Amino acid sequence: MVRAIILVKSPKKLIAARLKKVTSVVDSFPTSGQFDAVAIIEVKELVQIKDVANQIQKIGGVDRTETMVEVQ
């Protein structure tokens, strides 16, 4: 299992709730600072992270994302 954190920049107030609907997102919550929400994802293989990030980027109101992969 591969875990990653995707930081999301969006002016939408309920973006964290929308992120929870994306497949492979195990948790999501709003944040303060440069990014507005965080999505924690779990996938079977590293290459699947890009697919999840692309799904998140297609959500209306998402300006940009930044992905960090957990290193073990």
C-alpha cells in the first residue's frame, strides 16, 4: 500500500467534503495557510497516485494541487 498527501488550493469552502468522494481518498480536511484542504490517499501502486491527483484536479474550483508521497 502506498500513501500520499495531496494539498489542494481552492476558493471553494466545501472542497474537503468533495475530496472525500474521490476513490482512494481515505481522509480529507480543510486547512489554513497556502493550501485550503488536504486529501490523504492510499493506493496499491505508486503509478495510481497520478490518476487520483488527476481526478482531484478535475473537481470544479480546484486551482492547483501538490502531491507528497510517504517514504518508508
